[in-house]
Amino acid sequence: MLRRTINDVEYEIVCEFYDSGESSSIAKTIGENSVNTYRLTVGAKNPLTQISFNKDMDALQAYVTSNDEFLWNDYWEDPVEESEKR
């Protein structure tokens, strides 16, 4: 399980890549009733090196566990597409 401390609290980190190569990482509280607390979206390239992640999960996880914690935003849900509402 990938973990990261943000604002002096340890969170479980869940990462995923989109088809475009961009990614989303969610920091959720640890425990039985986990709560999504923070979110970080990253482009297809590592913001520090400008090298493409190429959907390399290890490279993405290395970035999200070592970047500045102020880059993480409060969690938000992805908008639901009209076709998904049916």
C-alpha cells in the first residue's frame, strides 16, 4: 500500500492514469471507513523533469510521494458525463 504524509497526517495514495497519459492521485484516510481527502492531477509529463511518465506507475508514484504537499488540493469528484447519468 502506497502511503504519504500530508499536513502531518498519513494517507493511503491511490493513483490512476487516464487514456490521455494524464493522471489522478487520491489521498484517502487510512482505516475501515476511509475518506477521500486530497487529490492531485498531473499531466502526462513529470512537472519537475518534463520527462513523459509513459503510464509508468512506478515513476508516477515516486513523484506523488515526494512532491511538495502544498500541491495537493482538497478532494473533488469527477463530473459525471450525461451518458453516464442514465
